[in-house]
Amino acid sequence: MISGRLRPTNPLFEGLRITGMSNNTKRRHGALGILSGGIAGVAGVLAGEAVAALLTGVTGPVLAVGNRAVDWAPRPAKEFAIETFGTADKPVLIGSVLAVVGILALFTGWLGTRRRIPGLIGFTALVFIAGLAMVTDRVASASIPMRLIPIAAIAIVGIGGLAWMLTALSPSQGPAESATAQTPRRFNRRAFVMAASTI
């Protein structure tokens, strides 16, 4: 009786089989998710830098985040950077912050393949932090509305691009496949390549 209850023909197991993925598929999705986060992050930053370069008195996201990182860094960290790297302390601090942000962007892409909404929320949080740094940057002299323009570019290109790629990575089944419970769901490779290339 117990073995009969655990047969694969049970509807519960059928549903799990349809939505399940092999380990190789999960790893491939994870790798493509990381790639998506990286592409979206780089594209968003480049879009913000390009728009900021067209405006007077507006700081790009890289310099803005770097400036705020230097301002907010604790004194021991600043002193350590000065003692260790000398005159290159500021570039090192900025590079370290950008590296952390980049890693977080990659992570949000990976997370998006598992949990789409949390992944997009995480990426949006990174955009918000960059936008906050750009709005409050001490070097910028433009008005607040002008500073918001490149932030909007980052959000549209970055968040929109990541959402597009995650949509392409979402498992799907065609009508012919849905009738076969043992056919695993696959993502649309052509749609993903198109999204990644366009971004």
C-alpha cells in the first residue's frame, strides 16, 4: 500500500516532474543567469555614463558611486588604503566598491533564474543605490531633475534588460510537449540570445 501511494502516476509527482529540471539544466540556467546580471549591469552603467556625458554638471554612475564610497568609508579603511597604496588609495577604494557592486549584480542575475521577483528587486536596489549616489554627489552641479535623467537610463536599460533576459530563461513547454509528463521544460535559447545581443 505504501509503495502504491508513491507511484510516479500520482498527480503530485506528475506536477513535480513537469516543473523539475535536471542538475545540468539548473547549472546551465544559473550560469546564464549570472551572465544576464553581468550584461544588464554593464549595459545599465554604460547607458548612464553615456547620458551623463551629454549633460552639463551631471556625474556618471561610476564616479558618483566611487565618490560616495570614499566619503562613507570608515577612517581606518581610508588610513589603511593610504598606508598600503599611497597616492593610488582612491582608485583602489573605488575599484573595490565597483567590484562588490559587480558581484552583487551577477548574484541578482543568478537569483533571478531561481526566484524572478527577488532577483529583480535585488538588481533594482543596486540601481537605487547608484541613483542615490548620483543625486547626492558633491561634484555634480546640475539640478536634481537633470541628475535623474541618467538614472532613468540606467533603470530602463539595466532593469528592463535583466527582466527581458530572465523572461527568455523562464522554462516553457509547447503544446506538443505539455501532453508528455516526462518532457522537461526548456528555456527559449533564441529569445535569450536576441535579448542579450540587443542589450
